[in-house]
Amino acid sequence: MKSNDQNNGSALGLDVGTSRVCLAQRSGEEYQYHTQLNAFVTLPYSRITESVLKKEGIPHSVNGAEIVVHGNESEKFADLMDIETRRTMDHGVLSSTESESLNMMRELIGTLVGASSTEKQKLFFTVPAPPLGAEENLTYHEATLRQIISDLGYTVTSINEALATVYAELESTNYTGIGISCGGGLCNVCFSYLSIPVLSFSMKKAGDYIDSSAASMTGERATRIRILKEQGFHLNGYFSDKIQQAIGVYYDDMIQGLVNGMKEALKSSRKMPKLNRPLPLVLSGGSALPEGFRDRFETILKGQDFPLPLSEIRMAADPLHTAARGALVAALSDM
């Protein structure tokens, strides 16, 4: 399989999300990104199919009588074949029910990152925060990803996904503010004070929740809902189309749950420093991409008795790549 042949030996940032895996690296003053869908499908094996996939440069592997297509092309095959993609992760961590999760995660990361090109090359990768109100053990997920990446020759460090959002977007406030990463499996939240993560948690209502809930209400497959959602859905009130309406309803439910969770966590925290100025809040992640998301989030938040004054609520400059860039910022600062 073709791996990252542009590895220039500098530090790397890797956002390992339920929906996508994104690699960030810097070339001169520019940031470069490479992204693969964190999903796969299986096809019946034939030499012709294998040959065509190789010619097209489509990431795949052969497993007995099957060809496993992973990454970006898997969604296209799933849509054509009217099946669901299979996922290596569920709710932000490695899936406990998918038998091929480890093999496919190793294939995806290997294809995207490739082997280290220099001795002790640094790579920071993202991990989620524990769900709000739960003591979920993230040790297995973090340790397994660390081993997969270390086996490629990297010196590896993990970083909280929402803290990475802060590092990518809030340099001007000395990394003080609230970073939110709305992904497929989780919405991650971090309140950071002078780069220190004071409060971090995640919410399980995220992009996959919207997809599966809208699918159950409309009779569509979740993969199809996700494709339609990413092709131009926007939050602007009532829709006459049933699928669009269902997506909008569950987006509202996700945002409401996120705002309520933030309010609860901030009010119950005993670690909050006393602040003498309002804080910025930055939204990132693929589930925050629809037009109108920021405005809808702000409307719902202002309807609550939010415990902190905010100076602004804004979208990240590049929402899909924010966490990967923040991980890279952390890796570069550690050199």
C-alpha cells in the first residue's frame, strides 16, 4: 500500500477520530494535511478487482477470499453496494464489537503516516476525554494506538482532542478559552487556562448519533444519511424534505445536549480559576461544518444561564483539520 511519501522528518500531528483520521505536517511555513475516512468495506476477491484497485491507488488489503477497501473510497463502495461501512471505532474509542478493528486501524494509520523517516521523529496523536459523568477507562484505546504508531518508529505522545483545538486556534489569548471538537463519535470539550487543561469531558451525542437517529426515522442507511449531511446540509429551521428535517431535529438535540453538559460541568467544577475577562469559544470538527451551526449553537447557549462570560463564539479557521493541527503545534513545541 502507498504510505505517506511526503514525510520530511519533521514532527507530525495525528487526529484519530471515529469518522476520520487526519495527519498534519509542516513544510516551511505551510501546514499540509492528509485525511482518510476511518471506515472499511469488504469485497469478494478477484484478481481483476485487486489489479484495478492497485492501478487506481485505492488503499486495500487482501484477507483470504475478501478484499478489504479502507479509507476514503470505502464510503463510495458502501453507497454503491447499498451496505453500511464498517468502523474501527465507536464513540471515540476502538470498537469492542468489530473483530477487524485493530487490523484495520493499523492499515489506516500505516497508509496515512508511513514509517518514521528519522530517528526519534515526534508524533502527537489525539485521544478523547472521558464522557461527562462517567469514569470510562480509555487506557486500552490510548495504549493500543500508542503501540501501533510506535511500531512505525515514532516517539509518541497523546493529547486531548479538544485541547488540541485550543492549541490550534487560541494562541492570541495564550491558549486560554474553550475548545470544542464536534466529531463523529463524540463532542469533546476543554476549558484551558494558559495552555493548561482545567476541565475536559466528552458527550456521546455527536455526528454518528445524528446519522443513526435520522436513519431510524427515515428508513435510510446511516451511511447514506452521512453522505447527504456532508453534501450541503444547513441549519436554517424547518425542512419540507423528511431526511433534511430529521437531520435538523437531531442536530438541535445534539447541540442542546452539548450546551447542557457544558453548563453542568462548569457549575460543578471546583477547579475553575477566577477570570478577569471573558473567554473565547472555538467550534471545530466535521459535525460543526454545516452552514448555520455556529449561529444555532450561539442561540441555544444564550438561551441558557451559562456560567462564564464569553468574548466570542466562532468557528475554527479549518474545522476538519483543527485537532490535527493542534496536535502538530504541541509536537513542534516539544522539539
